[in-house]
Amino acid sequence: MSGGEIAALIAAAAFLLLVGALAIPILKLRHTVDAATRSLNEVVDRATPALGKLETTVDQVNIALGQVHTSLDGVNAQLVRIDTITGHAQQVTGTVANLATVIGAASSSPLVKVAAFGYGIRKATKDRRHADEEREVRDRLRVERAERKAARPRRRWRSA
């Protein structure tokens, strides 16, 4: 054997040792990759029903949001009506305030004062007449009581 052949044999042996040394970690790596693949398959198997349920839930939420949107449209329509009613109430309030001003101005006019004075005199006269009639009735009753008392016989008390 020549020196080149011995060197080739040494190189082949070294390569064989290198392949043997690398084969063990590659085999262990293959087991790790297999375990990772199994784990991913399990995750996919478990996640698929959850994703289906999630899709159903999202659909239901979208339906609920559509109903909420419809309800908000109804509320907004009612708010527009309330704004209109509020505007009308404000106009009525202004009209009542103007009417109160007119009535106040009218009640302070001299003609109204004369009419009120006349009413006061009529009421005072009526009250005075009523008081006079009551006084006459009381006087008559007092006189009648006195006459009845005088007409009764007096009792005399005996001394013991």
C-alpha cells in the first residue's frame, strides 16, 4: 500500500466516524420533530371545533349588533320627535309669557282699577248690609228671650 491509499483509508475512517457522530443527534432530532408534528396535529384537532364555535359566536354577535343598530335608529327617530315636541313647548311657553305680560299691562290700566274699585264698594256695601241684618236678628232674639224670661213665673225658695 502506498501512502496515498493509507491517507484515503484514514480519511474514509474519519468520515465514517463523523457520520456516526452526526447520526445520533440527527436521530434524536427526528424524534423531536415527530413529537412536534404530533403536538401540532393535536392542537389542530382541538382548535378546529373551537374555531367553529367561535365562528358561530361571531355570527350571533353580528346579528345582535344589527339588532342594536336597528334599535338605535328607532331611538334616534324618537329623539327627533322629542326635539320637535320640545321646540313646540318652547313656543307655547313664549306665548304664555307674552299673554301674562299683556294681562299684567291690562290689569294696571285705569279702567281696570276703576272696575276693581267699584267691585270693592259693592262687596263692602253687601257685607255691611249683611252685618246689619245679622245685628237686627240678634237684637230681636235677645228681646224675645227677655220677654219669655219675664213671662215665666218666678219660684221662690223656702228657707230651711
